[in-house]
Amino acid sequence: MKVLITGVAGFIGFSLAKKFLEEGYSIYGLDNYDSYYSVKLKKMRVNKLKKFKKFKFYNLDISNFKKLDQQIKKINFHYVYHFAAQPGVRYSLINPKKYITVNIFGFQNLLRVLEKKKIKAIIYASSSSVYGDQKKFPVSEKSSLKAKNPYGLSKIMNEEMAEIYSKILKIPIIGLRLFTVYGEWGRPDMYIIKLLNCIYKKKVFELNNAGNHYRDFTHISDVVNVCQNFLICKNKNKHEIFNVCSGKTINLNLLTNKIKKIYPQAKIKNISANNADVYKTYGDKSFLLSRYKIKKFKDIKYGLKKTVEWFEEKKINKFL
Ligand SMILES: NC(=O)c1ccc[n+]([C@@H]2O[C@H](COP(=O)([O-])OP(=O)(O)OC[C@H]3O[C@@H](n4cnc5c(N)ncnc54)[C@H](O)[C@@H]3O)[C@@H](O)[C@H]2O)c1
């Protein structure tokens, strides 16, 4: 099996590539080592993948149609997992243009390039951010979409584009509305790794809205497991969207206290809410479970332990 993974130096792309390589698949990985967060960490991930013979890396920018087209032409693969993107809700209020260039035009470029290829399916990352602030929980795929920031809007556009291209390409395209993915090799701009990094660097961690937020934390091993299930695609040449979430929500203040129990030296400062943040994410995963055999999702106790162990063992703070 040959698989193209975009955003392979990133948290989710890397984690999936590693699992696939361990199982003997051939992986073509693409990334431009964007500097939104530590490039050292991204290179560490790719170097780990380069230890596998069946891994090939391409330093490519998906917003450059010509170069993307030239390279993709030369390789053959059966599946595409698209994770290359500009992530982060808060940064999307600072640099909205980048979300249009990378997330919207970049995805469109990839779909156009794939028009000329014979592939079985495309799986791409959407986000729980498409839901924005909701009143009724848990949110299902049928809930209304009301993005609260340019990042969420770029993901709504991706879903619209995927709907159009599933008819043009006549292959299954699957959108994953991912909910706060965390765990080993995670992103340093996100709450858990950011807090651990502050603790190790003896810096003050600024907690927005005094932690009065709720998040549906989804462990990376569950996301990888869900992604792998789509290799046995059951959705017959159409576009389908699934929530990928643990189906549990946790208060950030409570989680901060759990982390403070491990690290009593943690320095936390309460600051005001950020306009890009939603108050609560809490997803309904019953549609996904009704269609695919998915193992039980990990709880936060397990996921947090694994994340802390990884952070300490690899001394990740040195690379952030
Ligand atoms: N991590 C989460 O909690 C979460 C939640 C919802 C959705 N998502 C989505 O999942 C996908 C992967 O997220 P992640 O957490 O792994 O993020 P990440 O930033 O770790 O990975 C994205 C990768 O894309 C690469 N990239 C950025 N611009 C590029 C470009 N122009 N050309 C080629 N590569 C480029 C980056 O260098 C990075 O390695 C993204 O689409 C993100 O929006 C993530």
C-alpha cells in the first residue's frame, strides 16, 4: 500500500506516517517546514520517519501549484491523507491571509493536482472549529456551522470544496472534524505542551478566561486509529464528514489543577478570554462509531500520563 501524507512534519501527519511505516506501508511525505512553531521539532519528527526505508520526504509548499504538480506527477499512491495546513485559532486573527493561502488555495491546488491521478480515496483534516459557539451539546455532524475565526472559516471552505471535488474526481473524500488532538509529539502552541514547556522553562503560563473553557480532548492514538479505518472506505464515491472526538469534555481549570498536582511549581496567571476561542467543544461521535469499528477512546488520565512521560523522556523543552 502506498500513501501520500501532506503535513508529514506536523503532529498528526507524522503520527499517522509512523504508524503506517511500522505496519509496512510505503509513505510519500510532503511538508514545507513552515515556521509557525519549532522547525527543530518538525525536523526531529521527519528524521525519525527517515529511519524507515519505505519513507520518502518532499520539501514542498502546497500553495505553489506548479511545483506541487511537477512532483506529484512523478509518484504513484493509492490514498491521500491531507494534514498540511496553517493551524491555530488565535493566530488566524493575527494573520488571516495565511489561512486563505495555505488552507483554502493549498487544498484547492492539491485537489486539482489529484484530478490527474488514479487514487482510491482522499482523507482530509477539517476541525471542530467549524461549529463555533454552540448552545446544544454534544455537537453532531448535523449541527449548524458558525465559525468564530478565520481558521474555522477556512475549514468550512475546505468542506465545501471537498463536496465539489468528490463529484469531479468520483472518489470517496472524507472530512475529519478533529477535536483538540493532544499527546506524544504534540503541538507546542496548544494548551498541554505549552503549559509543560512553561513549567520546564520556569515561565509563567497565561491561562485565558481563568480556565473557564471546556475542551473535548482527543488522544493522538485514537486519531491515528480512526484514520487507518478509512483505508477500508465504506462511503462509495461521495463526500462524508465525521466528528473525531473522545465524546467527553473537560474544564481547563480542572485539567490545569491535575497538571499542577504533578508539577506543584507551575506558575499560572489568569488573563482575559481570547476573542478567537470558543467556550466549549464537546462532540458526538456516534456517526463515526455506527460506520467503522473503532476501539474505545482513551481517557484524559491515560493521555496526559503518556504526554508527560514523552515530554520528560525526550526533554522536548530544549527543542521549543
Ligand atoms: N491538532 C489539533 O488539535 C487539530 C484539531 C483540528 C484540526 N486539526 C487540523 O489537522 C491538520 C494537522 O494539524 P496538526 O495539529 O498536525 O498541525 P501541524 O502544524 O503540526 O501540522 C501541519 C503541517 O503542515 C505543514 N505546512 C504548513 N503550511 C504548509 C504548506 N504551505 N505546504 C506544505 N506544508 C505545510 C507544517 O509545516 C506542519 O508540519 C491541520 O489541518 C489542522 O488544522 C488539528
